[in-house]
Amino acid sequence: MPRHAAPSIDALSTDTRSTDTLPTDAERALLIGRVWLPRDQRGDGRGDGPAVVAVRGERLVDLSAHVATVSELLERRDAAELARDADAPDIGALDEILANAGEGASSSVPSLLAPCDLQAIKACGVTFAVSLLERVIEEQAGGDLNRAAALRDEIQTLIGGDLSRIRPGSDEAMALKAQLQARGGWSQYMEVGIGPDAEVFTKSQPLSSVGHGARVGLHPASKWNNPEPEIVLAVDAAGEPRGATLGNDVNLRDIEGRSALLLGKAKDNNASCAIGPFIRLFDDTFGLDDVRAAKVSLRIEGDDDDFVLEGESDMREISRDPLDLVHQTRGAHHQYPDGFMLFLGTMFSPIQDRDGEGQGFTHHINDRVTISTPTLGKLTNVVDRSDRLPPWSFGIGALIAHLAGR
């Protein structure tokens, strides 16, 4: 694992240049998102609040005269044309607004927000063989990180072979299930990892996600946790993916490991979901096949030690196609009238020792986490405790009041 001298906390500020944050082919990408605009930056008579924006070159423009929310924009068939061509006021240089990243709601300066609003925020678990193995280890360890290393060898021996070769729900998968049940090695995580039904859960609430540059939150009770770098699909009410972005599905391994029934506590906390920096709309330059072929990189830099960790998730190794995950989320059994954001899962479960032999990885406060892929850019956040972060206060009621004040 590569290491170097850790940056100081001052150096952990977010990348503030568009060249560090946007896709490598930003000049042809259709990028939309949300910015918090203070009253004196608005021209529509409303007070402080969010605006739907599009990236045009090195500037951001306000699409609020055309659409009230990102959810509404993604329902429109002319979303690409609006993002690219609609008459919209300039709200400032992208680099200047990126420099304010992390200020969030109630900021006195324009600040980048998560690029989604009314959409439900859903996530898929154990969609990669590596993450499946680690979920089983969490379960068997009962949330005790000190037992993980020994269990990893035992479970790998019991499972045998390469789980990534097995198509979920196939005859081969069902045969392995029967063998593991007979040997006492079956797990609820195996059920969703290689069985016919994907794990799809509610990660966070509409409007609660934080964006690029914000601090992400860990529940104060957690002592074993990690980031989960993922691609996130932006799906409309009809179940059609309209674009993609990056996300950090912050994971509390000890709490979920104690019981899968604690998934809500493990996953949904103040600032525990980061999405951004922008949604890249699907068009003739970028589509679902690009998502299927993407490699998602992760870099963690410690502030209080010399720890540096780097990893990569290859979407070509996902066990379920992204469209299958969309269809398992939305269909005749469940609709999402405002659309939904769908985390596709990660193969990255860090196991490198950080604080002691056999203890694996866990976050330290002020870790800097950077998630990136060339077609979507970079999402950077700094780790803190959920109970020490600003409380989530701008919800759906506040948004309705803001829009009514137009």
C-alpha cells in the first residue's frame, strides 16, 4: 500500500479548480446540478435557496426560470437542450463557486450542493464478489473488527472458487447455495449476492445528501467504517436512467455487522450520503455503456497519520447489470413519481491494516476521501462525526416555501 507524508488539515481543502473536478472531456459533457444562492445573487425575487444550474464552459448558469427542481428537469425530454442552450442568467465562474464548496445551505456565498433534490435515494448492496465476501465477514464477526482477518481466510476456504464468475439467480448459483446450506455456510448476504433478488435499500432522504466539498458524517457509535465509492444513476419517474454521477455510500461495518436489521442506523445519518459533483446527462457522447465500462478510483488521505490508501472498482466486474438493478428498484411493485438516485454498489472494501495488525481499515476524523472516474470527474469530502456536523434543516417543506416565494 503506497504511503507518503500526510497532508496537513489546511491541505485537505477540496479541489477548487474546475480542471480538478470536472470530467476530462468536460467541453462536451452536459453537466447539471444545484447551487445554494443567497438572496443578493438571485434575480427572481426569492430569498436564499437552491437553484438548478448547468455548466457552460467555465461558468454556471441558473435554469430556475425553466425548471423548479432537478427532478423536474430529468422528466423533460428536452433536458439536454435546456442544459446546453436555454436562455439562463450567469451566476458566476465555476472555479469561484467550487472554492466555496462545502458551505452548503445557509451560506452567504454561492455554494455547490448535491445535484439531486426530490428524488428518492436508493442503493444496491453486494453487487460485487469482493464486497459480498466482506459483508459475510462483517456478519460472522458480529461487528468486531479484530476477528475479521481470521474469518476472511475461513470463509474464503468454505466458499471456494471465484464468486465473480457466478451469475446471480443462475442454476450454478442455486447449486452453490445448496452446497453452502448443507455445510452451514449460507448467509443472508449470500442470498442477495448470488440469489435472484438484489439488495436495494433506502440510503438517505430526499434533500439530505451533501455535495462535493462537504464533510461526510460517521455515526459517533461506530468504530469500524469505510467509504464506498460508487457510480450513481439518475433515474426518472418512468424508470429510465437519464444520467450519472458519483457517490459515497458511507458504510458503518460494525453496526451493520451486529445485525442486518440495523442497516437503517448504519446507512442513514446526518451527512452520511455524498453525491456529486454534477449529474452528467446521457447523450450521444456518454451513456449507460460508458457506466458499464467505468473504473471508479478511491483515494483516502489521513490528516493525523501518514496513511494513504488507493483502490479501484471496475464496473465490468459487477454481478448485476445496472438496468437490472433499476428494474428491481422500480416497476409494477414500486413507483417513484419524482425519480430516484440509485447507487450501483462497490467492490471496494478496504482491509489494509491502519491502526494495528489484523485490525484492517477504519476512518479517522479529517480523512480526505476522493472518488473519481474520468467521465464523471471527482467527488471530494472530508470525514467528520454526524453529531458534530450542521444539522439537516432544509427539507421538502423549506423547498416548497422557497419556490412559493417566487
